[in-house]
Amino acid sequence: MHEGHGRLINIFKSNYHDKICKPGCNAIWINPCFKSPFGDAGYDVEDYYTVAPRYDTNDVIKGSSAVFVEE
């Protein structure tokens, strides 16, 4: 995986936080990011408790998403 390509942590970086939350956005839609065979663009979820490795890890998502929850 190329750094920055498809990684969910990139939307949680502070510069994106400022661009998304400061203007007044109160919701973020993230397309399916769970473990999946990807036969249907990720909508055919195999495991609702595990982030697909191509996007990141559960720990990264849990820690990073707290930035938005706190706002």
C-alpha cells in the first residue's frame, strides 16, 4: 500500500479535521472499511468488527476517530 492511498488515518489528521469540522460539518460518511472479500466494493462485509488491512487497523481507527467525537 502506498502511504496516504486509501488509508483512513489520513481523514483524521488535524488539517482535515480543521477543514471538515470548523466549517460546521457534523457528520462524516465513510464507505465500507470492514474486512470483506471486496466482490461488491466492500459492501459484502465479512467481519463487522475488523477494519480491512488495505485501509488501516482497528487501533488506528479507534484512536483517530476520537478527534472528531471530542468536537
